[in-house]
Amino acid sequence: MGYLGTLALILAATMLLAHFSLQIGVPAVIGELLAGIILGPALLGWVAPSHLVSEFSEIGVIILMFIAGLESDLTMLKKYFRPGVLVAVIGVIFPIALIGGFAMVWGFDFTAASFLGITFAATSVSISVEVLKELNALDSRGGATILGAAVVDDILTVIILSVAVGMFGTGDGNKWPLWLTLLLQLAFFAVIFFVVKWAAPYLMHLAERLLPGSAVMVMSLLLCLTMAFLADQFGLSAVIGAFFAGVAVSETPYREEVDVSIGAIGYALFIPVFFVSIGLNMRLDGLLQDLPFIAIITVLALLTKWVGCGLGAKMAGLDNHDAGVVGAGMVSRGEMALIVAQIGFDAHLLDKDFYSAVILTIILTTLIAPFMLKRALRQGGDVAEQ
């Protein structure tokens, strides 16, 4: 029964460190990740990577991606389709090309270099949204474009990640010949369309008519876990199934109810364990020699999103100020990049010797991003200095 003490220790540490992180204006996820570093082999050694932590973290990332899909606003995407697509596509291409190219110069092989680029193609705009709300800029053209682009960015990153893991990873999902893998992946996207268009609305309506009060929540979990399982069976990452299950439920009238109930389950137990598991895999002893790599990747991570997404915004017709806001608002990597990095690590696509350096870079970009966005907003003269 020692696992009960391990879970209790993880939950206590994540709750306290998330509290202190939020208190000083740092995202809660940073505190939860720090809990894993402190409790794990890097410092105290009280908690080690284990089967329990691995299983809980796998459920955690699936729930987290389901929530990400659930919170994807397709209405916003439809309204700002052209600027959203341009911003997201160029903002994904730039990191993959430039960071991947740099990694190959640094000595990475093509697969590892490409995956490093995919890791930094991810964007997490939850922090940017808080800044936009704080400065009353969420409804501005730049703010609305960020929200639309975030949906496309999430979809692109999840698809590219899943295909990369299916084709190049060494996990259980990579067990078919390449031609069959691609065929199965195409078949799965047909399944996604069917679920989003017909299956999810019907099943969620059916659940509402059932007597148990938790039927709607249970049905949404069934969709999430079933889609994740099918994605894995089709040679893709399970997260793509969970993500599109969330997108499917988001298009039903039960979106808010499911978001509250599933969020309560995920953020109370499984998601904190996932972020702790990332910290448990980190090592601090080699970071000093990796400082040049960390510095260069951090600069590239900031510039590729800022310039790439800003360029996409300009191409969509936004002025210089709004393009700068969009570029800065898409810089934050946050939990999306952490998810990509961890999945790549588990699939042996991310070199364990650079794992800690990559995680630290993600943390740095996440911390720097809000300051970039505030500066971009104030440069236009429409936000008062605080």
C-alpha cells in the first residue's frame, strides 16, 4: 500500500507549489513540474518513476488533451478562419524548420531533430488569454486572431505529433508497415469525422436520458477513452483520439457541464501526476554543460513563433501593431509543449541526454511570453502602463 503515501505526497506537493506559483504570477503547471523535480531523483529522491506514476500520468495526459479539445472554440475558428490558419500554419512551419535545422547542425539525427522542432511548434495560449483579459484586449482583432489561431495550432500539432510517433516512434503504436500505418491513420480521420458529426451528439443526448446523474460525464469519458484506444490501435498517439473526442463533445450542448466535471477529476489527481512525472525524469547534473544549447534553443523558440505568427498575421491583413500582438501571444509553449516532449521521450524520439534541457527551455519560454505580450500591447498606445 506504499503507493497511497506516494500519491498523497505528490498531491500535497503539487497543491502547495501550484499555490505559490500562482501567488507570484507563474502558471500553476510550473509549480507542479517543480514538485516532480524536488521530490524526484534530481533532488530529494523521495519519489521515483514507477509503474503507478506512469499509468496515472498516461491517464492524466489523455484527460488533459480531452479538455484541450473540449475548450477549442470552433465558432471562433470559423469567424477568424483565414487569419487563424495563416498564423498557425506559418507559426508551426518556422519552429519545425529552424529549430529542427539547428538541431541537425548540433548533431541530432533527422528524426530527433524533426521531433525537437515539433515540440516547439506547440502553443499554449491559456497564459496569453489571462494577459489579454487583464489588459482588456481579448476582444481586440489581435486577441480574437490569437484565439482562432490557437485552435488550428492545437489541431496541427496534435496531428503532426501523432503521425510522427506512429511512423518513427519505437513504442507499441509503431508495429505496422509504413504503408499500412498511413492507410490506418487516414481511416482513423474518417472515424473522427463520423464521431464529431453524428456519434457524439447522439450518444451525449442518449446519456442525458439515462437515470444516473453522472451519465453525461461517464459518456464523455467513454468517448475520450474509446477514441484514445482506437487512435493507439490505428498506429497513432492516443492523445489525438482524446483531443478530437473533446472537440466532438464541445460541439454539443453539454460542453460546459462536461468541462466542469471532467476538469474536476483531471486537475484533482491525474493531471498533477502527469506534470510530476515530467519532473521525475529531469536531471540537473548535466544542465551546466547544456547552457549554450538551452540559450540558443530558447532564443529560437521565442523568435520562430513571434516572427512566424506575426508574419502570418501580416499576410492576413493585420497592421503592424496587431501582428506584433499575435506573434507575442503565440509564443508561450506551456502544457502543450510539455505534453509533446513527454510523449516524444516515451516514444524514444527525444534524446534523454537533452530531455532536461528541452523541459527547461519550455519553462523559460512560458515565463517570458507574458512579458512579450504585455510589451506588444502597450506599444500600440491603447493600453496604459500599470
